[in-house]
Amino acid sequence: MDVTSLARVTLRYFASTLNKGGSGRRLSGKPVIGAQCMGKEKSDMGLLQFMKAVRKAETVPSLWRIVQVFARDRDIRRVSYHSVEVKAFGETSFDVVQFGFPETFKRRYLEDRLYLKNPFLSIAAAQIEPFYWSDTPDIVDLSASQQKYLDILKQEGIYNGIAFQVYGPNSRNAVVGVGFHADAARRSKDHVFELQMAAQCAHLQFCTLTSGDRASYQKLSPRELEVLRWIARGKSNSVIASIMGVSRHTVDTITRRMFEKLRVTDRTSAVVRAIRTGLLSHSGDDLL
């Protein structure tokens, strides 16, 4: 059984456990305040209903709308989804799609490159259990820039939330952030678990809806794949040119064409996308 099938079976089991009789469990019906793109839809969507709706979503925008309705029902004020694949949502500035974050914070996130200081991503990638943003100083030793990032969240009044990783095929993982009202009490473990399962289900459907993109990635030429493999091993273009017996200019040209086909702009994103789409093996010779 592959990763996707295993995850879907697990989700069905947890859904049946949490939603006896299919009625679902609702955490809160309070409206979300200040959440962009949330609309005014009302719903009593339990986890099982959410999963069924997600499975029926035929486009990425419709999937995102379902996520927002589910969040609204649970008094979730903001959600962020961090992945190299989020450009399918129309976001192009950085690898995150979100709603509910203050405009001032979103501007700073881009202009001050706060995405390079965000400690939640690396923590979530290394942990199985969700964690509260405010617990970050107790989990890792923060750098000065990371501490400043947390201070900014406090200043903006968006310090209350959780983060966790969701998993997909070929390491197509992502990190999800879920923000609550500043004064809200901590959610119970069952409630947090429900959010985690909902996010996992939505992420798998996102992977399904965007799986067709892999066809264009497979059009890399043998030379482009060779350069990509050397990049994955940490070799510079000058070193790659020497290994392949060609000029540095030739390698630069090959790299540029390969970036265009993978729809990335840097070496790291190229390698991550290649791993997530199966062009490179994350455990084989490609990275050794």
C-alpha cells in the first residue's frame, strides 16, 4: 500500500471514530472575524461531511473554499498552507497561501522576508504532533531573528495558533498553520486532532488535483536530468561543467531551461520539486 492509500484508509478510520452515525462533531459555530475570502457561508460541517466534500472538489479554488467554510464553523481566524506547490492557488510571491492574516503582517512577511525567519516550518517538519506557536521557545533554541518573528506575531495579536505537517506522495509534504482568537483557550486534544485530520485530507486532495502537473516535469531532457542530479548533490555549475566536460555557459543554459520546465526560480526549489514529483529519489543515488 502506497503512502496516499495508507493515509486515506487512516483518515476513513478516524472519521468513523469521530463521527458516529455520520453526523460529525462541531466545535463552534461562532463567525470568523476579519478572515479574508471567507465569504458569509454558514455550515454545520462535521469532519466526515468535510472529507466527503473535499473528495468531490474538482478544482483547487473549490477545495480552498471548502477549507474556509470548515474553518469558519470552528471559529478559526486564520489558516496558512506552506508548500512549493501552492502556486496552483494563484499565489506567486512566496510558497504560502493563507487567509485571515492582517494586511500589515502580510506586507511585512514579504518586504522583510519574514518567511526566512519563521521557525514553525522546520519544527513542524521534525515533529509528528501539532504544537502551539507560543510553545516554540520551549521546543527549540531560537535565533535572534526567529525570536523577532515571534515578537512580531505578538504585536499583531496573532500569536495564538498551532502548526503541524501534512504528508503526501513522493514527499509532497506541507506545513499548516491554524490561528485562533488571541484570547481563546487552548483546544482539547480531540479538537486539535480533528483539525489535523481535516488538513491531511485536504492536502491529499490537493495532491490529487495537481498531480497532472507531473507530466510537464517529466519532459526534462537527459542532460537536464543530469544537471539536476548534480545540483541535488550540492555541486556548483562550474563543478558540474567540469564533470560533464562542457562549458559553464552550457550548464547555465541547461539549468535555466530546467528551471522553466519545473516552474521554479532557484536550485533548492528545483530539487524539492523534483523529489516531490518523483524525478529524483530522496533515498537513492540522486542525493548521494
